[in-house]
Amino acid sequence: MNPVLAREAKERFRGRRSLPFLTLWVFSIGLVTYALYLLAQEIAGNTGLGRLVATGYVGRFLFQAMVLLLLTAVIFLVPSSASVSIVSERERQTLHLLQVTQLSPFQLIMGKLSASISYLVILLVAALPMAAVPLIFGGATFGDVFAALFMVLVTAFMLASVSVWVSSRARSSRGAVAGALSLAFLIAYGTFVFMGLEMFWNYSRNDVVISREGGEIFSVLPNPYFGVVDAVIQPYELRQDFFSATPFAPFEIVVFGRQGVSQNAGGFVDGIRPGAVDLVDGRQLINRSRPPLYWYTIAIYAVIS
């Protein structure tokens, strides 16, 4: 094991704050899961769905909401934790002790990076029992859970890499945390602003982005929310409850719009490009006219890391 990782793990996991924080984390996830369950039941009851359909809807609603909440927690927790990894050594005047060891700079950085990611992995593992609840309702599959966790970890690795870079250049812990959070918010939430500007620009030129022909919105490619949603909903399926009131619905509008499937204001499918849908085993699968969005997201994150 990397010596830096071993030391960081002992300091982090043997600290007095580790167990209370982990307990609070699990309690909060359980409380939020129960609240989402009640909300999903209320929505399913008001829409008048049958019992079997309502059960699947509740499971899908729970799973999608939990995925988005876990991703949001990663965006806030990872920069806050990883951004002090290097600058804290400088403030404690122990950075020179690390530099004179036989470890290379790459090993030092990977040790710090691995320590930041490892704590997040423990938090995700602790939340897995709650993530299994939607499987009972039939609203998600093991493949959906794997795809969601994979994209969350990819996002965490990218954010941790950016945060360690900020930490190596910052002069104080406050500056490192502020800089890392600013970059994380720019990637996660600033891209929504750029998306709105890009769509307004395209519509002002009478270039309909989400249309029967489909169109690319480049500003959403590095957005972690769109990346996670696109990875989970593979393969693209045109369901009868398409664009229903689920947490993924606003993101699906853009994801499916890239493939030439649009919706009207009432939430029903409004336009489908010719040859877009094939019937396979009773499922209406959409033929992709463009590569999956999450491929671009992973590639961009690899470059940033």
C-alpha cells in the first residue's frame, strides 16, 4: 500500500469525528430515503396509476432521486476534503518531510488522491443498503446501480484531482477549499447556465437544438448530472410513461433530444426522427444518431484529471 495512503487512512479513520459522521451520514440517508418514499407514494396516488405500475414508479422515483442526491453530496464533500490534502502539510510544516522521502511526486499525489477517494467509497458502501430499496420495488436493476455508482466515482476522481491541484497551489486551507468548491460548482452548476445560453443562442438563430433531427448541446457534455442520467438510462427506451414526473425527466429531455426525440409542453412525445425507434422484445428502443453523452463526459473528466 502507498505509505501516504496508509498514513492518511489511519489519521482519518481513527479520528474522533469519523464514527459520528458516518453514523450521521447513514441516518440522514435513511431519513431522506423514507421521505422520498412518501413523496413517490403521494405522486403515484394522485396520478391514479394501477398498483403494479405504481410500485414500479415508486421504485424508479426512489432510485433516481437517491442517485442525484448522492452525486450532489459528492460535489460538496470531495472538494472540501481533498482541497486541504497538500496545503495542510505546508501549514503544519511537514511538506518537506514528505519531499525528502524516497517516494516520487507522483506517488505522493496518488497517495493523497487515494486517501480522499477511499473515504468517499466508505460513505457510498454505507449507503448501498438504501440503494437496494428500489430493487425491491422493481424500479431499478443491478445494472442501473452499477452504472450510477461508476459515474459517481468517475466524477469524484475528477473533482478530487482538481482539488489536489488547487491544494498544491493554495497558500491557506481557506483559499484551497474556496478554490476547489468554485471549480466544482463551475463544472457541476455553471454548465447549466452555459446550457441555457447555448440553447437561447441556437433558438435565436432558428436552429432548433431539440428537434426531429436532433442536435448537440456542447455545454452539457462535462456536466456530471447529465453524464450519470445518460449512463443509467442505457439503452434508450421509449416508454408509455415517457417524461413522467421523475427526477431524471428534466435531463431526459436533453438526452433524448440529442437523438432526435422531442416533447411538447404537455409532456408527450412530439417529434421523432424517421427510423428512430425499433420494437425489440416488446420494448421501443431508440436508435442512437449520436454517441452516448456519458462517453464524452468520461473523456472530458479523464483529460481534466
